[in-house]
Amino acid sequence: MILCQNVAELKNLVATFKQNGKSIGLVPTMGALHEGHASLIKAAHAENDITIVSVFVNPTQFGPNEDYAAYPRTLEKDCTVAENAGADVVFAPKKEDLYPNKDMTWVEVTGDITKVLCGRTRPIHFRGVTTVITKLFNLTMPNRAYFGLKDAQQTQVLQRMVDDLFFNVNLRIMPIVREADGLAKSSRNVYLSPEEKKAALILSKSLKHAQDLFLHGERNSAKIVDAVTQMIKSEPLSDIDYVEMYKLPGLLPVDEVISGKVLLALAVKFGTTRLIDNVILEDK
Amino acid sequence: MILCQNVAELKNLVATFKQNGKSIGLVPTMGALHEGHASLIKAAHAENDITIVSVFVNPTQFGPNEDYAAYPRTLEKDCTVAENAGADVVFAPKKEDLYPNKDMTWVEVTGDITKVLCGRTRPIHFRGVTTVITKLFNLTMPNRAYFGLKDAQQTQVLQRMVDDLFFNVNLRIMPIVREADGLAKSSRNVYLSPEEKKAALILSKSLKHAQDLFLHGERNSAKIVDAVTQMIKSEPLSDIDYVEMYKLPGLLPVDEVISGKVLLALAVKFGTTRLIDNVILEDK
């Protein structure tokens, strides 16, 4: 596996792959790789000749009071995880490599899709995501790019960007990977104290409860959202940012009676750590 | 030559060109093709296997009080001009093809580079340009894209976008093409009355005067700008928007004493028609 830490070298690698007719799978990450990321890398490895994993803590998607400085940086371990999962290249550029100019070129998806859910409390977040993913798409020219469904809103925003700007990239959205106890894998789980980690189990439990309600025929969107909200509130260490439901695709407002496919998403703080999780409910 | 009027067909064409290892030159235009455009198409034809000319009056680069509705639309004639200059494909999509969603994805270059010169009176113009060019780059996957130096600020903004977002496209900037009497070719020249067209000759004359001053050793930036301004003001039908000088590349503020390469650019109204023109001054 090649560890590539500058743009010029990456361009050369990608040019060679393309000349040789290789298909490329891109797995964009911020490092601190866990089994969730590994599942994306394995999927990319299975579907493409070459798998490129980018490791870059993207400054432009963090707000001024967020955890950019504290975000875990574990490149050496990340390379091991990536290689074991089948990566051919880890691309780990420096900040100045991806942001060469003080005056930025931004790529921004507008409309409610970036304003609801996480967009409400993180107003610049998705602009940072779409900007850095555009750079990574242009640098790695992937046939397919892999994202986890845990960042459900991100996947919707990126699909909108790909559609609007006609990127020739197939977005592959992979299922959430969970701990045995149900906690969704996240690089931010390392911030949790043992008590908070235990308390955070209420998230997956409440989403499982929502699924059960849905399976047993409940179709009233407010009732399901309310049941999840009350269950999370029963956990004293929880501090809810949102529990909301939106239609898929596109995150449009949900009707009173659920039909088709909806996203039930939540963001909840435990201490200073903000976790997100979600489930998709769909009539089959 | 192929006239292609929808996105799906263009994607198929481009995929075939790419599979066959063809190099692609893109000439993005808003139609109403004149000899300036023809010179770009000829250059693309000389340097690439395939030349694609896009003809699209891009709504997002026009302000609410600008000439979007009135802009000349002459597709049939444009196809003839394009074919005679060596185009292989004319891509003329509809508005809904390039803007499929109400909530837009924007590509925007920030900073003074988009705020000076035309950016001052046309605040949304360059955001529209960079957005549509991103779409066209992703759709046509060109090796080279051709732009006229008449839109000097546009070429600087697009180069910044290409650098920041790592588009794998070589921007080829071609010289201004002029009428025999010196008037820069422009699709908007058709708006001019015979009197205005005659009056507009002061633009190229004043730029020629600036070149002469520079050639004879004048290096004071304010003096050159002032000489051009006074000369244009001597023409009663002229109404100056700006006469300004900026460093190249990047349109940084110019020093009192000119060194290196500078752009002397002007925008002047004759009646309701706003014309732009420029010259580059450089020590050789």
C-alpha cells in the first residue's frame, strides 16, 4: 500500500491508474478509522481495481466552537486499518495542499436539504463537506465513492451535489456499523466517558423501538418521533439536539402519515460529545 | 458535426470519446457566435481530437436587470459557424437540463478577485459563471478549455477555480479578436446603434494610447489609467463604469510604479449597451 502525502504525487498515481484502465474507488475519511470505515474500504476493494482512502481532517467543515483541534489524528494506525481492509493508496494531504489559496472556492448545496437536521446547528458544515469532496473527486477521479449511512444527511447532500454538478461518480452508501451493544461506530466515541458510553446506548435502543413500532403498523410520524424523544429523555445524561423525520430522497418534510421511505435521524449530546444516529423506515 | 441538445446524449458521446482515448477541447459559449468564438474553436480543433462547443445562455450569470431575455439566440447560425471552425459537437442544452433542481448547488470563488472590476456592479455574475463551467467540465471532461481574453477577469476567476478545486483541465486563454476598426468582437455589439458603434471605437483607441505610453516608458499606473479615462470621457456618448489596473495573475492591487504584468481593463456604457475591453501591459 502506498502512503501519499502530497497532491502532485497523487495526481501522478491517478494518471497512471487511469492510463491503465483501472477503476477507482474512493473512501473519503477524516481518519481515526474504525470498523465503519473498514466496511467502506472493503466494499470499495470488492468493486474497484484500485481503492484510495483519503485521510484528512477537513478544517472547513468544523464550526468555530467545534472539535477540529481535538479531533483524533492517528495516521499510522489508520494506514494499518486501511491496508488490512484492502486499500491500495492512503492519501493524507496537509491543510495547505487542499486549501492553497486564502480566498476560497466554495461548493455549496443550498436549500432546506443543508438547513435541516445538523445544518441547523452546524450552518457551515455541509459547505465544507461539499467543497472538500469536490476537490477529492477531481484529484482521484473515482468511478465510485463510498460513504456511511450514519452521516445520512451528508449522503443526501452529496447526491444532490453530484446530480446538480454532473459529477461522473457513483455514490455508494453503506450501512451503519455498530458495536455489539448497538452503539453506532464513530471516531467521536473515544471522547465518551464510560458512563456516557453506557448512556449513549439509548440512541440505538430508541431507534430499534421506532423500527418495532413501524413494523407493528404505526404510521403516524409524530407518534414515532415522540416515542423516540421520550425514550431518550428518560436517560438523564442525554441532551437532545434533534429527533426528526424527513422523506427520502431529498429530506423533504414528512407527512402526518408515513408513506414510502423516511429517515428518522437524531443528534444527542452526552457531556460535550455530540453523537448522531438514524434509521430508515420503509414500507416493503 | 453533431448537434446534441440533451445531457444523456452528451454523456454517451463523451464516454465514447474517452473510451477511444480521444482528447477533448471544450469551447463554452453563450452562442451568438462571432469571429472571436471562431478563433477559440479553431484553436481547440488544432490542439484536440474532438472539439465540443457549448451554446447556453446561462441564466445564473445575469443579474435581475441585465439582458438575459434580450441576449441574442441564433442556434442555427451558431452551428454553421462552429462547424466551419472545426467543431465536432455543438452542445445546446435547455435551462432545465443544466439546472435540474430548484435548490441550487453553487460553485463560488470568493475574495477580491470576484469583487473588483465587473464584480462590483455584477455581484452574482462570476458565481453563475463558475457554477455553469463546473457543470460543463464534468459533463464534457475536457483536456483543454478555451476562453477569450476579452473576458479577462473571467479567465482569472476560472483559473483560480481550477487551481482550488483541482480540475484536471488546461485553460487556454486566447487573444481578443477585433473588427478592422479596432472594436472588440462581442455578441453584445448587435445592440449598438450606428452612432454608438462609432463612439465605441474610443475604447480600443484609448487602450492603444495606453500601450503607446507604456512602450514609451510610462510606468506610473495612475497616469496611464487617467489618460485612458480622460480620452474615453472626451467621447460624449460614453458612460464609464470603470477604468482600472490590476496585477496579473490574480487581480491584486497594482503598485504606483508598474512592474511585471498588469491588466488594464475597462467597462463603458454606450446607451444601454455595456462593453468591456482590456489590454495587458508587460515589461519584456
